[in-house]
Amino acid sequence: MRILLGMDGSKYSEAALDAVTKQFRPQGTEVRVVNIVQPITPVAAPEMAANYAPEVADLVKHGKEIVAHGKQKLEQAGFTADTKVETGDIRVKLIDLAAEWKADQIVLGSHGRHGIQRFLLGSVAEFVARNARCSVEIVRVHEKN
């Protein structure tokens, strides 16, 4: 089985990582841990463009740390894992990476946004669930009231 695990460094993606280690058997399971850097595209001067190096380079460096952490935890649990950090639209890149790698399942955490926050920020999990060509598991974190 091939699992594409989306991680962004949040407690939600940490929950998705934990779900993979608890729900799947390591034998015969490959996990690709991915982080997608989505640059902000301002309407401003050229040095503020989407791929302006200093900001993107810092985000990519942080993304590499995130996926290395995920890979380490997976390997400690006996899984075969590799990593990938990409730049682009998070929602589209997750779907494209899963298709290119021929993933059987995508696992990602949900930030659980509602109302205006969801409208303004969109929902990566919802988009992926609706458009992926493979199974998608959305892991939720239950907040303590």
C-alpha cells in the first residue's frame, strides 16, 4: 500500500501521522511524507512575487524539517518512508503528487475551520477529498472544551 501523508507542522498533521502509525501495518506499506509550500501571491512589486527567493527558501527549509520529523517517526515504527517538499497550490499539488506516485490513499489532518474562516481560507481537506482519484482519510483533532 502507498500512503501520501500531508504534513504542515501543525497538531493536525501530527494527528494524521499518528493515525498512519496506528492504523496501518508497516510491512508492505510505503509512506511518502509531503509538505507543500504555498507562496503568497501579492499584487505588488516584482521582489514580492510568489517565488521571491528569501521567503520561499525559508519556507522550504522549514518544510524539509517537518517531513524529516515525519519520516523519522514512521521509520521508528517500522515503515518505509521518503519525503518530498514542493511549491505550489497545496490542494492541487497534493492531488497531483498522489496521482504521480500512484498513491492508494492520502492522509491529512483537518484544521476544522467553520463559517467565515473556512470561506476565506478554503478547506484543503475538503478539496482533496472531493477531487482525489484515490481514497482520502481526513484526521480530526478533538478539542477539549
